[in-house]
Amino acid sequence: MEKIANFFKSFLLVELLKGMALTGRHFFARKITVQFPEEKTPQGYRFRGLHALRRYANGEERCIGCKLCEAVCPAMAIHIETEERSDNTRRTTRYDIDLVKCIFCGLCEEACPVDAIVETRILEYHGENRSDLYYTKPMLLAVGAKYEEQIAKDKASDAKYR
Ligand code: SF4
Ligand code: SF4
């Protein structure tokens, strides 16, 4: 009996008609494909994009060179060197992130006690060779300066869940 049913199914192209009906339904349905880059998908305030180093409002660097971010980074993408200043505070002399190694896990941001290293919402950047994606301290500070307003807003949105 099952064999006969299968024969008629094949003979009448039932599966093919089912497939065509499905295609037809989606053909007229509202399209959900996003036309990037003209259209953007919504981003959460925890979006993990390009890194930035932040300063306080008075211009002082937030980073205190504790190296927690370097220690926690699973990709060993961060390299930090520090020195003690004349006022006995410690600051970095070198802070590099190799974005080719980085897996954008966000652990550096989580580990930072002073919210110095953060991941911004920026995802549209590129490098034409490997060295373009090796971000040094001045480059990271420049990203932080440019996007501080958005970074501060995102941090404030996230604060109630911390
Ligand atoms: S996001 Fe993750 S992999 Fe990238 S630098 Fe931070 S800790 Fe390392
Ligand atoms: S960015 Fe934060 S965790 Fe990393 S060295 Fe500076 S203060 Fe420490």
C-alpha cells in the first residue's frame, strides 16, 4: 500500500509542487535581507567591535598599566609596557593590540578595573596588510577620543546589569 502511495506521489510530482508552493510563498513575502552597507542592522550596547583606549574628562589616561587585560587575553593579542611617573603613578609606555590575533571575546574589557580598554560599535574598518591591523596606543587613544560620547552612553546603559 505504501509503495502504491509513493508511486502516485512521484508520478504526480507532489514533492516538487510542495517545493514550488513554498518558493511562491516566500517570493511574495516581505524581504528580510538587509542591503548592507546602505542599511544597517541594530546594534546592542555590548557590541564588540574595534577597540579603544579611553581618557577621563580631564584628559588623563584611564589605563593604570595593571596588565589584567594582557593576562586575560586568550589570543595573546595585547602587549603592554609600563613605567612609573614622577608622581608615583604608573602608566603605559606601550599598549598594542594585534587585531589579526584578536577574537573579539571582550575579556579585556571585562577585566579592566577602570573601563580603560573597551570595544566600540565600529565594525567598518579594514587593513590592506597585516601591519594596518596592529593598533598601537596612539591609535587606540584616537579611537577612544573620537567615540567617547557613544562609549560613555553604552557603558551607562550597561551599568545597571553589573
Ligand atoms: S577581545 Fe579578547 S582576544 Fe581581543 S584583545 Fe580583548 S581579550 Fe584579547
Ligand atoms: S586597559 Fe585596564 S586592564 Fe588593561 S592595563 Fe590598562 S587598566 Fe589594566
